[in-house]
Amino acid sequence: MTDDPLEFFMERAAIIEFDGGSPRHEAEFRAAVLTVRFCDTRGLDKPEHPLIWFCTLNRVYWSAETEKPESGWKPWS
């Protein structure tokens, strides 16, 4: 496994798209969420990528329970 977050992101996106059969936009979003977790758990800087920035800003994370991306962001009431 690599310690390069951008390479991790690109590999995850390809695996999710081609092996998982997901559309590219969904594969890249899921890969971005996984990359944020990858960086956070290893203390690495997040790569410059719009989706990764979006996930970080909106506190999107990967839920082990649902095995899907979820958000800690709550809209204004």
C-alpha cells in the first residue's frame, strides 16, 4: 500500500468504478471520503483535490455501520 494520498485516491476510484461497477462520479466521491480517512489515520496532509476538499469541509466520513459515506454537517434549522 502506498503512503501517497493522491495515488491512494486514484487507485480507490478506479477499483470502485471498474471492480465495483459504480458510475465514475460515485466512485470518485467514495474514494474522496476514503482518502480523507486514510490521511487522518496516518497524519498525512490531504491532497489538493476538489472532492477531498469538499469532504473535509463538510465533515463527510465513511460509516463502518452502513458502509456508505455520511455527513456530520447539519443544515440550518
